[in-house]
Amino acid sequence: MAPPAMSPPRSRRRASLRAINGGGRPLIGFTSAGSHKVFDMQECHVLRPELFALLEPLRAYFALLKGKYAVTIELTAVDQGVDVNLSGFAPEGLEQTETLLDFCRDQSLARLTLDQGYGAESFWEPEPVTVTLGGYPVAFPPASFLQATEQGEHALVGAAREWLDGAGRIADLFAGLGTFALSLSKSAQILAAEADATAINALRLTANRARLQIDCAHRDLFRNPLRAEEMAELDAVLLDPPRAGAKAQVEQIAASGVERVVYISCNPSSWARDAVQLKEAGYTLQELRPVGQFRWSTHVELASFFTR
């Protein structure tokens, strides 16, 4: 097991905060563990400075609102600056709308989207918003998943590239926007599968424009996992599932006999359950690399390498 790769303070590039009317003044911050109580943040050693710097201007805007409100604020650092998504809120009337436009302009936001329960709608976007993955700018759907820090992303991608060196055909399962596929495609043919249609379409567009060796599939791997027979011609499989793990998909990987498996996990408990299936199918855990993207918390991610 390798030493943990720890992200430094003030490096988290995405966060979900809450804003409420707390007795006549806006409170903005994280919710306390196991409750809906909002901790009004006045200092933060976790978020990137450009994200935290938006909290005071947001307080000033919400202070103009009357009545009760409870707004979810999703912040992401993107290539063009900061992307903001507000859920459960829309400006009322011309004055609030113009004030919100002034806020976007004054803070040089990359984008502001509003989600009233029907999906995010763009309110302010001077130019198309992208994130760079594997050296390629990828269109960034509002509030999409990214690794929490650039340092964590580099540690995970670096491990995958090292372990899969020389593999000619690789399946990237739960591929998202292409965090791994875009880096691995420089030396291999990639089958990228993802259930989120907006994410896989963004990856497909990038791959087509750059003429990369990535075949994109919109596929729910929980209900319709990649079958063992579909992996017969593969040299390796990489999977990066949600916290619940990938029980059904790992069953198919275990039955496939593919020689190399890289499993990226954000939940050691579900990873351990799935690792037992691989072990019982004859796989050996060669290396485990902990990655700490959530500093000062008990949360840890794992990059693991199995061979058969």
C-alpha cells in the first residue's frame, strides 16, 4: 500500500452550499453533519480561494430578498472561472433580475444557471464553459461530477496510466466526462460507458473533435452491466463507480477473465465488498493507493490494481 496522496489546503474546486434567511440575514455555508442546520462560513481552509470569495457577494445579493428562502448553491472551478448553479431560486421581477445580472458581471462569473426543479437553465454564460481533462477542453454540464481537487485527479489518473501502460484495448466504466478515458486514449483504444447522457455526450463531442480512439456508450451499468463476453477482446478494465460500488458490473468482470483491472473507489466499504468478488475469481490485489481529496475528514478514495 502506497502512502496517501493528500491534497493541500484550499484546493477543493467544487462544493455544494446552502443559503437560508437566518432571522433577517442570509446564512451561507455547509450544513452540519446529520442535520439541516446551516453553518454560516466566515473562513474556509478547504475551498479554493476563488470559490470562497463569492460567499460575501452572494450574502449581499440574498440580503436584498424578502421572506423565507432555502437555496442550494453549487460552485465549480472551470476553465473560464467559477460556475455557479442555484437550485430552488429564480429572481422575481425586473429589479431582482437586473441586480443578479450585475452580480454575474461584477464577479466575472463563468456561468450562472438556475434550477427550479426542471433542470438547470442558463442565466449568464458569456462563453461556453469547459473543464480541461487529459489536455482536452470538455463542455461542462451544470453541476456535473469532477474529482474534488486537481491534485487528487492527477494522482488517480497517474496511477491508472502507470498500471495500464501497454494495454491496447481498455473499457472505462462509469466514465463521466472522460477523466480517465481522455488521458488513456493517447495510447489505447477506449470503450467509455456512462449512464449520465449529458456527460457521455460531452465526452463524445470532445473525442470526435479531437479524433480520439474513444467509443462512447450511453449505458446504465447498474441495470445493464458490460457483459463478460463483451470484454473478451479487452486487455484491461477501469471502473470508477459511485459510492454504492458496482456489484453487478464486478460480477461480469470477474467472469470475464480480463487480465488487468483498475478500480477507483470513493467508498472503501463498497470497494472491499467488490474486491472479495475479484479475489474469489482469481484476481490478486497488486497495489493500493489512498487519495485524500477531502482534507480534515474521514473520507478517503482508493486507486487499486488487480491482475489475473
